[in-house]
Amino acid sequence: MNIQEIVSKWEGTKLLEGVYSKENMAMCLEAQRQFNETHEQPEDFKRCSIPVVFRTFCSKGRNHFVNHFDEQTQVFGHMLKTKFVLPCRFDQDGNKRSTDDEAEYVAKTSVELKEEIKKLFKDRFENQIGFHGFSCNESGNLTLFWS
């Protein structure tokens, strides 16, 4: 799939509206989608990972993360301090929590990730960092894969 096909695919979701670079955001979203397909992860994380990627990288300014799907590139992994522990789907009374609760949690987690990633890469953002995906294990530990 070429970049225009990927952008077209993700434009249908309306996630590319208002972002600085539709190409960069589409490539990051596609990278996470592919990562989810090829790596075993908790279902709650897979369900929330695309919104997490969007909210983490959607700033109005320049998106420094890109992905070129170059399999020859060396990929690095960094375990993040931010944990992904989605609140229980049911409250103390056994009532199902709303999707608003889940969206609020994703928004909060994305803010934490954005700050942690900013500290991790500091001035290296000018070099354009290749985003390969976030992974999550059963304990909620998040790992960022990049090149």
C-alpha cells in the first residue's frame, strides 16, 4: 500500500481532520494497526491503541513521528513509565461503565505518554523518529518501538 492509499484509508475515519500532516498521522495509525495484527497484546489495549496513538501524536504543531515501513531499519524498544491499566468495565455496583469513561482514560493516558515521550527524545525530534508501535503486556507495561 502506498502513502496515498494509507491516507485515503484513514481519512475515512475522520481522524486526519485538523492534523498538521495527514501523511504522518496516517502512517503512525497504520503502523499501530499493523503492530496490533502481528503482536500478541491484551484485547483492551488493542481496542484503545489507535485512539491512544491519535491523541498522543495529534498535536496541532509538527508531528515528529513518522513511519516509512522500512524493514531494513533497526528498531529500538523503550519501556515507558506510563502504564495502561484500563479501569474495570463494571463499577462497584455491577453497572457497566460508559464508553465515556474509557475515552476519558485514553485521553489521560495519552497526555502522560506525550509528556514522557517529549522527555525521552528531547532535542532529537528534529531528526524525525520512525514510529513502529506501542505494545502492552498483561501487567500494563507499555513499550514504544521506534527507529
